Amino acid sequence: MFPSLQAAIKAYLDCIPHRPSLAGFAIAGPVSDETIRMTNLPWSFSRKDLCIATGAKYVHAVNDFEALALALPFLGPHDLHKIGGGDPVDHAPKVVLGPGTGLGVAGLVFSPSGWIAVPSEGGHISFAAEDADELSLIKLIAKDETHISAERLISGPGLVRIY
């Protein structure tokens, strides 16, 4: 584990022959114009910090699931597996979900100017029980937690906790 993103960048740059003039980052956490704080790591930095660390003239940063959402229109039929009824609808809103250190969530909507990603921290929504088993699980976890978010259960650490 690296102590900071800057340290991880340095380790990567030490392995490649050339320095980039442009750099892009998909960040696990909300991305703003000012300080960027990773959701499940104690790392914070600014875009200027990333420019300094990479030596790049320009750095672009987006939420990691925003980046995944923007890739959805480029997936082909061989990349997809149907999990429900109905037929696909062109330009219908899309969503990407992914359990990892947390629960990543982003949407994608179509507009006259093209696809627009809607990043979120949707994993922080409250988990709603749908049956007695899920309610029992929530009650058990509530002994240690004040808020039972979706990512407390639907994530790598959450799945380990349930198991």
C-alpha cells in the first residue's frame, strides 16, 4: 500500500520511459475543483498536486464510476449479459454498480449533445430490508453501526462481514 496517491504515481512513473504531458485519473470518491478526498483511503490532494506529481501540463480527474458509466455506450453485445426481461432501448438511462472497497454507483443519461455521466456516492444510501432475513441482518449490524448504508453490506468488506 502506498502512503499517498503521489507516491503511487511516482512508483508508476519510475517504471515507464517517458513522462506524460497529459494525465487522467478515475478517483474512488467525489471529485471537485478543489481538494479531492478518496472515500475509503486516507488520501487527499488537489489537481495541482497531481500535475506536480506527474509532471503533466494538464490533469483531468473524474469519479471512478463516472469513468465506467462513460464507457457503457462503447460496450458491444459480447460484453453484456442480460439479467432481466424486456429488450434493450436505445438511449435509455443506464447505471453501473460495483462492490469493491465501497459500493460504487453512477448513472448515464442521453441528451441532445450526447451521453452525460451522473456520478454519485450512492453506496451511502440507507440499506432497506425487503424480508425478515435482511431485517435480522440489519439489526445485528446496527449493534455496531449507527447508519447501515448499502455499502456496509454490498462491498468487499460488507460481504466478508455478512459471511
